[in-house]
Amino acid sequence: MTQTLLEGLRYIGVDDLNLDLFESQYAVPEGMAYNSYLIEDKKIAILDTADARCSEQWKRNLSEALSGRKPDYLVVHHMEPDHSALIADTLAAWPELKLVTTDKAAAMLGQFFEGLELEGRLIKVKEGDSLSLGRRSLHFYLAPMVHWPEVMVSWLDGSGALFSADAFGKFGALQTCGFWGDEDDDWACEGRRYYFNICGKYGGPVQTLLKKLEGLDIKMICPLHGPILRKDLGYYLDLYRTWSSYGVETPGVFVAYASIHGGTAEAALRLADILKEKGCPKVATADLTRDDMGEAVEDAFRYGKMVLAAASYDAGLFTPAWNFLHLLQAKAWQKRTVALVENGSWAPSAARVMREMFAQMKDVTVLEPAVTIRSRMKKSDIPALEALADAILNA
């Protein structure tokens, strides 16, 4: 589909409704959008391409938008293949087309396109450079590690449009989640899952980028994934400030559990009920053996406090809980308080392993003592769960 965003700026991106796993790991039941844009001025600039899965549709959209005209520039904000797969095809279609990107992105081109000839066709831009298109110019700002090292964003003066690369993106095809952010009933839900699983490790670089953008008159945010944002931009910017600083978005407790035969789950859900009874403003739960792991990571970042309940396994920690903690460590989970519940029929070991893994994370406080369940929760275990609930609520 193509759509006019404002005078001289058109959307030419594509939806992939058949994709089941984004980056071969994140469930996308509502598909995925690969956004691309066309600036029409005295010079014509294509902003990013799309994933090879959608090559024919993207080429049709580009042809429709060009209406027989020749583009002058192809601006590459990010070299990840879901946005750059059609660079070689586009350069081949228009021999006079020039490619505009960062020095680090230019170095990656040969890794993705063997034998690509760029003599006289490559424009490398640095921090603060601009590209005049006629009445308006694109201004470039480097955004390394948001979320690859070669990333940049650009701002089109005279329009206020910010082309934000992967920043401010979300899961979901535009046909399912809405073309504009203000049409999206719950942008933050999938925006949060996208941010923490894709960019979550790189809070510092995201903060640096946000500071660079503070002086710009931004009227519209055009990401590489998800809806175009044009209203109440302060809402999205504030969310990114909270997320990238590892702040607490929602007061409450996240209870995650990994249970083999149901005993650990019973104790975890009873603790969740106790927390609610004691007035916890919000209690979210996740079954780490069955629920989407990306959503569990999202909730771990969303709330300031977490309970992790897990079974012992092979003298260590039940695998789903270990995988969850591995993901949190990889995504730089930090500045949180956690309480532990372990289950073991003869030699409980889960709490020991959980403590060891949390010790490798930054500014994570583990409340003591952990609660140990022996096979099944019993009435005699309730006082310990009550005390653990008090400890986490008072932390």
C-alpha cells in the first residue's frame, strides 16, 4: 500500500501477514510491517527498502509512487535485512541512483551483497550532516546500537518528520494494528514487547539519541516498524525515556513461575492472590513453560518488583526459568527487586542457581529468605508466603 503522509512525503512500505516469528524468535500473530518512505522534492529520495519476503509488493509500491520518475537517492538508516534486502535491486534499477548511509553501514554492504559496485554512487554521512533535496533537507543523527552499530535517524526540515529507524517501532502489520498510532488501541503493549526484546539491552544509546532529538521540532515519527506516530508524541517519548532508563513504568509485582508437575505453579498463584489481598496495585503472572517468553521479558521490565518461582531440576534450575533469566541478563535487566520461591522434592537447588544468575545483573536486590516448597504447597507453607509478600510489598 502507498499513502500520503503529508505534502511531498509518501509511505511505500509493506505488510507481512504470513510471518510467524520475527527474527526467527518473536511471535507476531498480527504480522509485521516493513516501513519505507518516499520524499518528493526537486530531488527524490527513497528511505529504506524492505524484507526480501515482500520484495514484489515493495517494488510495486515504489513504482506506483514514482509514476515513471527517477529517484535520486536511496537513504539507508539501518542495514538489518528486513529493511535493506532490496538495496542491490534498487541500485541496479536506476544506475544513477546514489546511496546515502553511514560509514559503518557502508562497510557492511559487502557482507550482504557480494560484488556490489558502488564506485561514485556512495555518499557517507556523519553526525549533523544534511542532504538538500530542494525546498527541504534531510538532517542526519547517528544512533549507534539502537540497535545495530551502523544505525542513523534523519529529520526532514519543513515537515517535522523524524525517520527513527527501529526506534519507536512495534510488532504488528499496519493492516491489523492501524496505520496511525492514534488508531492503535494499545500501542504500548506491543511497542513495549518490541522495545525490550529488540532494543532493551541498549538503554544508554537510546538515552543518547533522545538527547540529540530534544532540540528538534518533531511533528511526526516514522519508524521502520509499526504505525506512524503523529499525535501526543510526548506520550511515546516519555515511554522511551522510562524504558531506556530502566525505570518503573507500572507500580506492581510480576509473578513468573516455571512448574514441572503443577506444585510450583500452585504456590506462585497463591502468592499472587496474597499480594492482591494485601493491596498490591497490580499483579501480573506468567507461566514460563507455556506463555510467550517475549511477553514475560516485557513484564519483567514493566514492573519494579518480581517474584520468580521455579522447580529444581538436575541439581540446578528448571530449564524454562533458566532461559528466562538468561534472556533478562542478555537484555540488561536491572534496577529491580526480586523474591524467590523454589520447589524441590529431595534437594532443593533452584534458589541457589537463581541467586547466582541475579548476582550477575546490575542493581538487582534479592530478598531473603527464599520460600522453599517441598513437592506440594501445604497449609504450613502459607505463613512463609505471607511473609514473602510483605517483604516484597515493603521493599
